[in-house]
Amino acid sequence: MALTVSAVETAIEAIQTGGQNVTLDGMSYSAANLQTLIDLRDKLQLATDRASTRPVFRAVNMSGMGY
């Protein structure tokens, strides 16, 4: 199972709404390490955002000659 932002958010919600433990992709998390799940979610969201955006830079012809 690949980790997804929505799966991690579901795990965070389960702990925040009274669950003491949750297993996600073979790893067990508890209320004590909720911050670890939040950090994981943020990291996955950043990677997802980066993968879905176009490159910021593009090639520029500095010689003044056409390609």
C-alpha cells in the first residue's frame, strides 16, 4: 500500500477523535506520536504539490538566433 495524503489524514483524524492507536502502511502510530503523522502528511503533501506543478524555469535563447 502506498502512502497517500488522504490515508495519513484519516489516521490523524482517527487519533484525534479518540483512537489510541492506528496502523498505516505497516507502521503503528499512537496519540503520543501524532506529530510524526502530521509531519508525514505535510511531507507527502509537499511532494504531491511539487509533482503536479509545471517547471518554474524554461530554456531561453540568449544568442538572439532562432532555433
